[in-house]
Amino acid sequence: MADQVFPTKGNLMAAKRSLALAKLGYDLMDRKRNVLIRELMQLVDRAKELRGSIEKTYETAYATLQEANITLGVIGRFVNAVPLDNSIQLETRSVMGVEIPIITHEEAIGQKIPYGFLDTNVQLDEAYAAFVKVRNMTLMLAEVDNGVFRLATAISATQRRANALKNVLIPRYSAIIRMISDALEDKEREEFTRMKIIKATKKT
């Protein structure tokens, strides 16, 4: 591409401006990538923490459900008393332009036993409480996992842009600047030599 640029001072100034913008763009991309990586690492740690406890939470929930089924018989008739949770909402927060999900829901839902105490027992209460905890942890893990995916995708795209600037555009504009500078210097030397010859000729 450097060979296709006509060596003029105007083109030299334009190439220098383009090089400065490319370097600035690379610095911004690199900073963005570092911020996103830090955020990603925090979410990855959070995901590991949640996965470390969510399996145990599920095991406990199903164990208590089994106990409730054993002591009360099939508890389907009580399940219908549990209302659907329509409080779950999805919001987002922005990290360097990347939208990270935030799942919100009413904590009060699930804290109050939705069925009567007649014909129930403590095992059913424990099963209900365990599955409320399962729901909460599942929502948290879904939020974190989606955030990890979005950040990883953004980091990959940012890295590609940074690599294009570093490995393609910056070297290209640097080569153009060298080519034009060398051509202009050669032209100035030729002009200087020509002027000296003209002056020498006039003196003689």
C-alpha cells in the first residue's frame, strides 16, 4: 500500500495523523480488554463459588422433597397452592459498553409459606424452603454465566480489533511515513544539489 501513496507533504501529514489515531485506538482497545478481563475473572470466580454449592443445594432440595413425599404421600395437591413467581426481571449494567445482565426478583416471595398447615408437616416446609433456595441460586448462576459469556465474546472481539491495529494498520502507516519521508528527503537533496549547480554555473 505504501507504494500506492504519492509522496507529498500533505500525504505525509495525513499518514502521521492516521498513525496517531491507530496508536490511540490500540491503547483504548488494550485498556478496554484489560478492564473486561478483570471483570470476567471476578465473574468466573463467582461462578465457581456458586457451582461449588449449587449441586449440594439441589441434592438437599430433592432429599427433602423425597422425605415430604414419604411422610405425606404425593404432594402434588400442595404444589398447586404455590403461586407462580412473576417478580423476576432482567436489567443490565454496562462495563465498557458490554451489557451485563442483572436478574432481580422479590425476596419476599418464597419467605411466606403459601399453603395452609392443615395436613402438612415440617418436611414439606423444609422442601419448600430448599427449593426457594434452589431457585435463588439458579437465578444467580444464570446471571453470572450469561455475564461470563458476554464478556468473553466482547474480549475476543476487542482482541481482534487490537491485533488488527497493532499488526496491520500501525505497521502500514509507519511504512507509508518512512516511504514518503525518504522520498521527500531525496527530493530535497536533489533540489539542493541542483541549486548548487545553478549557482556555480552563474558564477562562472
